[in-house]
Amino acid sequence: MTVRLILTRHAKSSWDDLMLDDHDRPLNKRGRKSASAIGAWLAERGDTPGQALVSTSRRTRETWELASAAFEDAPDPRLRKDLYHAEPEGMLAVLREASARVVMMVGHNPGTAYFAQGLVASPPPDARFARYPTGATVVIDFPEDEWGAVTWRRGKVVGIAFPRDLL
């Protein structure tokens, strides 16, 4: 048996209000479209998460909300303050607590990019994987039966999407 991670960087956020705290920035118009497109792509693939681990920031919560609208039976998100601008080791610690076979994690860069790079045995040939632009989503399978056993460089990329390609 395997476990599957859907790792998403939040979609494009708004910088319209420069007085707004970083944690409270919403998605912009393009970001809202991108988040919905990522959800549709995942649903089309049959990648519906059984658990969602989402940073507490407004832009990650909105990304999850819009993406999850495409799923028939979306779980309630587990909002995790420790995912807000988390480093890869912290993200791995959160993931190891997961309980569903398919988990979606929505976070921030640069941690999400470094986390993705550290998880996979072989990166996909698309150079954007290293940058992990807003809305980037990778689907990674691990040859483990439970999340507590997941470690670095064991994942296999089975899907990758960038919003620009979906819109």
C-alpha cells in the first residue's frame, strides 16, 4: 500500500492593501481562478484528499476552499499555524501526523518548494518544480503504509500542475 501527498503552494495573493498583515492577505482574481483550476485538475484525476492540512493564512485557506469545491466529499481542513511559512523539517513533522491515505497540504514558499524537492527521489523534468510558483501542485506517492514512516527522497512524482497551464 502507498500513501499519497498532494502538495500545493497557495494561489496568487493580492498586494492591493499594503497595510494588511502578511497573514491576512487574500487571493487576487487570478489566484481565485487558479485555485479552482487546481481543484478541477485534481478531481478529474480522481485525487480527492481524505485529509487537508492547511496553513492558517487567509490565502492558503482560500486556496483550499476554492480547490476543494471541485471534490464530491471534501474533508474539513485542519488549520495548522505551524504550516505558516514553515521550513521543510516542520512540514514533514506535520505530515507524519496525518491519518488519511491521501493528504493535501497547502503552504507557502520557500518552504513548500524545498519540501517538495526533498521528498522526491527524482524531480520531474519541468524547471518550474524548483521554483514552485503560486498554485503549483505536485502529487507524490510514497511506498509506505503510514505517514509516520515517510522520509526524505522516497517519493515518486505521479502528477504535477501549474495554474498557467490549466487556465
